[in-house]
Amino acid sequence: MKSKRHSKFNLLIILVPWLSLLFIGKRSLKRFSFAGIFIVIFEIINHLYGHKKRWWKFYDKPKSFIKDELPFSVGPYMPLSMWLLKISFGNFKKFVFLNLISDGLFAFVFMDVLKKCKIIRLNRLSRFQFFIYIHYKAYILYGVQYLFEKIKKS
């Protein structure tokens, strides 16, 4: 049975990041939305694969991709990606550094919090493997935005 804690958590991780986009600016929203949508679709495919391989375990039963993994993809992933692009696009070192910090915090700190709250825990991945799993997508995000900017200019 889906717990109230899990429902509230899902609502929170979807609403808060999306509400933050109210402050990103119309121009930035338009500029970075293509890469953001692309990375969310890519992330959903990755989550489906991780779900199948049982790389993590959600505590609530029954297991469901829609109530478990999807809120992580739809919620923080696109808004955070867009904010990181806005803050650092054009400065690749800064982009990588900011992604290292955000992905490291999620993999090594926030996952502990989620485990203590009995939401999710890693199952077949170490923390470092999970960090690599979430971090490699930053390079794809930057590459997609770079190509989008190049195509847009020509």
C-alpha cells in the first residue's frame, strides 16, 4: 500500500522544482527547455532499465514505476537541468563542477535521507556506481544544448 509519506514526498519533489522555474525567466525557459525535455526522456529510459535490473528498492508495495521512479524523472530532473544550464552554459568547467556537487549531494547525502525516511534505498549499486549513473547524463545534457544552440544559429 502506498504510504502517505511517499505520496507527500512525490508531490513535494514534483512541485517545488517546477515552481522554481517561475524565477528562471521566460528567455531561459525557452532556451533550455529542449535540452531539459530531452534529458527527462533519456532519464525515464534509464529509470526503466534500472527498475528492471532492480538497482534500487522502494519500500512501499506494490512496486510501480509511475509512483516510484517517475516522480524523480519528472520532478527535479528537468528544472535542475535547466537551472544548471542557465547558471553555467558557456563555461563547461563550471557546468561540470556544479553537476559534480549536485549529483554528489544526491548520491552520497540525499540517498541516506531517503533511506532513513523509508522511501528508497540502493539495492544492486554502490553509492559510487549510483553517482556515475546520475552524473554521466550531465555531459549528454550539455552536448544536446550545445548542438541545439549550433543548429539554432545556422
